[in-house]
Amino acid sequence: MQASHQAALQTKHAVLDQRLEQESQRPAPDMLMIADLKKQKLRLKQEIERI
């Protein structure tokens, strides 16, 4: 169970990373969205480290 939970968190982390990259590449990136995505990514990283 723990390994599958960690894998799911890592997948979510990768998806957030892709979304961050896409948003950053836009001509006028939404800085609020970027900040929110970074916060979500950090929370996931911290949760992954706790496992």
C-alpha cells in the first residue's frame, strides 16, 4: 500500500511539474497560478519524504 501511495504522489508531483513548465512557457504566465502550483508541488514533495 505504501509503495503505491508513494508512486501516486510522485505521479502527481510530475504532473504539477509539467503544468508549471507549460504555464511558464506562456507569453504572459499567470504568476498566481505558478505560485499555487509550486506550493502544491512542495506539499507533495514533503509528503513523499515523510513516507
